[in-house]
Amino acid sequence: MKKILLFLLSIFPLFSFSEISYKKLGNFDLYEKVLKTDKNAIIIYASAWCPACQNFLKEYDKNKDKLEKGVKTYLIIFPYLFNQEDLKDYTKESLDYLKQNNYVYETYLDDEINIMEKYTIDSIPAVSIIKNGKDYGKFLNSNADVYKILKLFK
């Protein structure tokens, strides 16, 4: 009995019962809020179905400890994939992907494409930088290099 109890206690941490916490953006303008409240922030725009985004998130997560203290990371997930005439909703898969990889950033779903359209994010992964309380700029697609971005906050 003691062995069974020890075995169960040893595998219990492998099972996560928590859910990824997220907010839907809707008409909420996160970017303006971040500009007003965060001195230093990184806003990552990505999709779980996008291999380049997956690679970016993996590299970013591995290296996030190299950021100076006080840099906040926001993750904006675009949960849709456009096919020729179809729009596929990957919300559940996106949240499952974040959970499986233990990405615990302040997460938002751009389910109405408001932020991506307003700030002309036309390719992903993309990253917006807020440095010293000012809009430092965006890195789109192949320019969204993790190491280049981390150098800004060392």
C-alpha cells in the first residue's frame, strides 16, 4: 500500500489540471493600455498552427530569463487559419498548445482581428516592443529574431 501511495504521489505532478488563462481582445485595445502602463514590454503575435510561431515561442521561452527584470511579456494569439474559402477556428488547439508547452504569459485571443488589423500585423510571428515607455517598433516574420529582441532588454 505504501508503494502504491508513493507511486501515485510521484506521478501526480505530471498531470496538470489548470487551464490557460486568457482574455478575448474584442474591442479592447491592449496595445494602448500597455503603452500607458508598462515601461518595458514585449508583445508577441502568434498562432499555434504556425510552425515559425512555434519555433519563435520555443526559443523565446528558453531565453526569457535573459531579459532584464521588469520586462512584461504579452502573447496575442490569432486563432484562425484562412483556407481558400474557409475560416478554421483553432482556439481550442491554440490553448491546448500553450498549456502543453507551459507558456504562461498574459495571453489574449485576437478573435475579431482588431489588433492585427489596427497595427498592420500582416505576418506572424511578429513582436512589438515597448521600451522606456515608448513604442520602439515592430519586428515582423523573419525579422522577429529572438536574440535581436532580447539584446534590446539586456
